[in-house]
Amino acid sequence: MVICYDNGTPDGRMFNDTSQESFTASGCGVIPAGTYAPFTLGPTAVDEIAAFGQTTDILGNNLTWNLGSTINRAVPGVQAYLDLSCTDVASGTWSWNGRSGTILLD
């Protein structure tokens, strides 16, 4: 994962995280019960993604993030976002240093 952080300078800062924390799914059809490393499936990397409970240290503060995405079966070609319970959500989420936001695949 690569993170770009606007620190108020023209260049900003860039961080990368090559470690992946496992997550445990309770099983809901889309993700069977079990413990997984984050994964992608499909002919392209954005067809299916499951990465929950991930952390990245940025400037001494942990960034936590969750992303679950699958092809929307009702609207082909459109991504559908899921949480770990396989509930439809608006996007992935992140939280860092008192801030939070959303993750969208483009």
C-alpha cells in the first residue's frame, strides 16, 4: 500500500506498507469463515478485495483501514463495498491521528 500525505509542502510525504495483517471472517457467503491475509481475486486487482483490520505506522501514529470490495452483481461493472460482515457499505474506511475518511476504488 502507498499513502500520500499532504503535509503542507509542495512535495508532501509518501509512505509505504508492505506488511499485511491477517483478519478473521465469520463467514457470510462472500468470504467464508476463516483467517485470511488480505487478498485480491479476479482478472484485475480491483475485481475482489478483502483487507480488514490493517494498520500502518505513519509518523508514530497508527493508520487503521478496512477495505472490502466486490463486483456489484446487480449492476455489472460497478464496485460494491462490503464490511467484514458482508453488509453493503458506502466505501472502505480509514482512521489516523484523530481523522477518519473513506476509501474508494477508481
